[in-house]
Amino acid sequence: MVDTTAPASALQDTHRMIRLGRIGPFLLLGQLAWALPGAAGATLLQSLAADIDPANKVRVVTLIAASGAVASAVGTVAGGFLSDRTRSRIGRRSPWLLGSSLLATVSLVACGLTTSLVAIGALYAVFQLGIGIWTAALSALIPDHVAAKAVGRASAFAGLGFLLGQTAGGVMAGIFVTSPGHGLIAVPWLMVITAVLIAAFVPTADNRDTPRPARRPGKRRALLPPASRDFWLAFTGRFLFTMSIVMVTQFLLYLLTDYLGMSRSDAGGVIAGATALVGVLSAVTTVVAGVLSDRLGRRKPFVGGAALLLAAGVVPLLAAPSVTTVFVFFGVVGLTLGTYLSVDQALMVAVLPDAETAARDLGLLSIGSTLPGVVAPVVGGVLVAATGYLSVFIASLALAVVAAAVITGIRSTR
């Protein structure tokens, strides 16, 4: 049984480490593979809802996004817990990557083949369930295979992949914004290809003879997160930071068309350009921040500083809403998101108490990224209906400031 009081860096040594240069490209590709359909799907669903039920499109998208985020949260917890305990000829992560990629791909494709909003909502929830399982298993590859001293750089690979996926997803959404059904059919297939590549080329041993983690007293307790103050501070910081961004981006297509008066095709061009800007800037800050974080041995200044910079980026959008300030906001998102993603993953690993439950705990922490997908549409929808988009910008700024304050309270890493 693994000593649950040992720090994460020591616990990582219980797993077989491999060269970062060998696994890094697969971490990048794995994040890109789900981020692309995730980003494209969100915008394409907005466009599809506008075609099917234009009068109730905000309400429809809110319900679909919220149900999808709940399903994703369930997937991260269940997928993480089950993959930790999986024993197979291809290891404990690959079976879940293969299965979740098929589940997510088939579900999103099916969304593009129907005009029933009920069916689309159910299928999108299944898609997000698959995404949750995928991210839990994929995130666990870092503590499984990467030495503690290289976690920041490994997280930079993963963060860069996510950003490239977000960028490519935005471009794909811009291309298909006037024919969303075709886009939903086209975008998810990279997940299946990537799962096969990871199963084939990421070194993993047959673990069928490996004992499962010893059960702690009480079967239900095995499903519970660690009773750790730093664990929950890390969770809260991630939630607030992500919520700050999602509050603005959740209804971006409608913000551009309904609030700024753009046509849908022109709005699609703005979305593609803005996400491309995020990708370019984030690519630089992801690599730089990951390397600097490892060399300095510090995580909190990077993560907290990114949240404060994000707050500053909301100010121009709040003061003078326009296409120009939308691009300013996305430029700041690029600078902050690259830094945050590369170092935040390392911070998450640093607060893990037990390598044997790494996927479960990282899955729980990942809910900090998916839960805003439930809360933001509801809160944002209420704010837009009551006072307009300016109140959404104010809420985004406040959330980013509080996120920075929360991160400073973590004690187990600098």
C-alpha cells in the first residue's frame, strides 16, 4: 500500500518514468484531440440552436451546456477512479482512452445528424461524458510516467496541445458556422486516431498481475477526495479562473451578433481570428512559463499572476465593448491561459497525496475546469436577461481577482 502521507514528488517514483521527449508529443496530441471538437462543438451548437429555435436559443444552449458539463464532471470522477483500478494487457489508461474516444466521437457526429433539440441535448451530454473520461485518463499519464522535476515541462506540452486544439476548434467553427451539422460530423475523429497512437506507442506494461490499490476502511471512502486544504484551494482557484473566461466566451457568438450587431458569418470570422490569436500567444507563454516554473521551482506566482492579468484584460471590454476590445480580451486570454495551463497542471500534481489514486484525484480537480460549464451559462443567462452583457464582464473581472487570491493560500508548493 502506498504511503498516503508522502508528497506527490516522492510518490511519482513508484511508477516507471520515461523520457519527457518521448511522451511529451502524445500529451500534446491528446489534449489537442479533445480540445478541438470541444471548442468547435460549443460554437456549432449555438449556431445549430439558432437555426432550429431562434426565439429560445440562449435558453436551449444554456440547458445543453449545463447538462453536458454535469456529464463531463461525472466522467472525470468515474473515469479516473476506474482507470486507477483497471488491469489489462495494455495498462490502466489506454482502455479508457480508446473507449471514451469512440463514445465521444459517435455522440458528436450523431448531434449533426438530427434536428431534435432533445436528442441533441442527450447526445451532447454523452459526448461530454466521453470527454470527461478521456481527460481523466490522459491527465494521469503525467504522474504515471513523468519525473517530478519535469512536471512543469510536461504540463507545457499538455497546455500547448489544449491551446492548439482550442485554436483549431475556433477556426473549424468559423468555417462551419453557417452549416453546423456538417461541422459536428467532421470535427471529433482525431480523438479516435490519437487514442490508437497512445495505446500503440506510449510505453506501458501488462499490469494484469498488479494488485489493485488496497481498500481503505469503508468502500465509499475510496470515492471521496483527499481531506486536504491545498487540494480544495487548487480546485477553487482553477474553477474561478476558468469561470472568469467562460463567462465571456460561453455566448460569444450571440455577444457578437446580438450585442455588437454582426452577421453570423462575420461573427464566425471574428471567432476564428480571436481563437487563432489565443493560440499564437499561448504557444509562446506555455513553453516559457513551463520551463521557468521548473527552473525556479515555483508554481504559485505564475498561476496567481495569470489570474490577475486576466482581470486586467477584462477592463477594456467592460469600458468600451467593441470588436477591437474583444480582440484585446482574447489577446490577454492568450497570454494568461498559456501560462496558467502549463503551470496549473504542475500545481495540481503537486497537491496530489497518493500516486495510486492519481487519475481519480486529477479527475476531481478537473471538475474545476468543467463545472464552470454548468454555472456560467446559468449565471450568464440570468445576468444577460436582467442587466445585459456589461454585468457579465464585471462578474468575469471579479472572478479572476478572487482566483488569484485563492492561489496564494496554497502551502504545499511555492
